[in-house]
Amino acid sequence: ALNSLIPLSDCFHEMGAADKAEQTLLRIVTPRPNDDLALITPEADEYREALFRLGDLYMRSEQFEKAIARYEEALERYAGDPRADLTTFHLADAHRRSAARIRKDLENPNNVALKDSLCVAHQERLQRAHEMFNRAIERFQKRPVASLPELDRLCVKFSHLYAADAVYDLSLVAGAGSTEPLCLMVHRRRR
């Protein structure tokens, strides 16, 4: 029965029932009292698989903050897993895409009261994305380029592009002729 949970989650996902797929995976990584699944520990293959798949599921459903949490846990627990290089890329991309969503929130005039906290969150996400893309590049470069599958080579290329993109976004300016980052300029104007 325990071995059937991952395939069951896959079935739910293929049927378009992402919520049921999520709940099935969460049952594995979040045991409930008096539940037979409480026997599954982080050392179990099912737990490992569920954790990586939860991150992927959250990325597909654009729940970037949840994806970040699951990917970070997966990398912390299973740094030597063969999927760790690709997961590092996905983690960086989750930060990048979360920053893009926060940026839209910054542009929304209804969020004036939240501007400072959104600005800080935006900057932190971009900085973390830059850091993680560079880490992904380092991880992939430890393997001979000729041995990298096409997907991994694409991840290296996108990591370079997105790392540079994060630096650019961090340096965006508020107005013409200004070289001061947007968040710093806004913060100084309020003083």
C-alpha cells in the first residue's frame, strides 16, 4: 500500500486532479498521528520521491513559495541525489519567478501600504535566485560537459542567462538618469 502512493499521485496528476496529487504526496511527508503512513521517515525512498515531486508539482501550479520550501528541504536532506543538480536549477527558477510576481505586486497601486515589505522581498528573492543559479552552474560544471544530457546543458545555459537577468533586475533604476536602485530611492524619498 505504501509503495502505491507515488504512482497514485501520478495518476491523479495525469487526470488533472493536482489537488489530490498534492494531498497524496503530503500524506507521505506530513504524517498524521495514528496514521500508518507515520512509519515513513525521511530515510524512506517514498519520502524522498514525494518531496522532489511536491516541489515539481508546486512549480507547475505556480505556487513558488511552496516549491521553494520543498526544494530547499529536498536539497538539504538529499544533496547527493542524482536530481540535486536539476533541483538546484528549479529552486533558483522558483525564486526568480516569485520575484517576478512580487514585482507585479509592487506595481499595483492597491499595495501602497505593503511597498516596503514587497520591495525587500523582491530584492531578497532576486538575490537568492542569482545565488542559486550560480550554484546550479557550479553543480553542473562538476560533470564533464559531454556527459550532460541535453536538458542539463539547457539548464546551464538558462542559469547563466537568468543569473545575469537577476543582476539586471536588482539594478533597475527608478527614473531616467538615476543610477540608484529603485528600492533604495523609494526608501530615501520617504525619510
